[in-house]
Amino acid sequence: QVQLEESGGGLVQAGGSLTLSCVASGVMSGTWITAWFRQAPGQEREWIGRLSYSGNDAYITDSLKGRFTISRDAAKNTVFLHMNNLKPDDTAIYFCAARAWDLRFDYKRPDTYDNWGQGTQVTVSL
């Protein structure tokens, strides 16, 4: 079983930056895909992006390109979400999720993932 733990959330003023971390532990054989989602109150869980199969590229949803990016430290089993120029609309609980690579799945769908962190709150004030 894989455990994921997010950290790095908090309160930030609009225009500021935050970097979230997601540390994975447990048995992870093969290639795993780690993604970031967020969920604002009363909203559906929204896909932010994920790393590529190789881990060398990041796919970010169009609406967040240019402000958000994803990177990793493979040696530490950690994936990062870098968020810049934050806006009040970015206020949400941010989750990381992971699953073993499988070509059949749509990695933008929350129900694709069977391992989730507990989430970390990000609040952006004016």
C-alpha cells in the first residue's frame, strides 16, 4: 500500500507563491504516476496536472499553465507543486494522488487514482 502526505499549504496574499510537497512511502514497484488535484468548497475535484511517464515533463491543465508547474525529487520520493502569482480563486484543498502506470486510464479523472493524501489547505487572500 502507498501512503501520500502533502505539506506546504497555508495562507498567502494574492500575487504570492507557494510550493506544496507530496511525499510517497510504501511499496511502489514499477512506474507510478503522481498527480495534483484541488477542491474548493462546493466544487468538484479539479485536476491540476501530473508528471509524465518519464518524470521529466509536467502536464498542467490549460487554465493554470504559466502559473503552476510540477517537479520531483526522485531520490526522496517527493513531487512538488509550484504555484506562482496566486489568486483568491486558487483557494482550495490541494491533494496529491498516485497510481501505477497503466495505459488504459485517463489520468485527469480523480477516480483513476487509488492512493490519495489527506490534502493541504491553501488560502489566498486579497
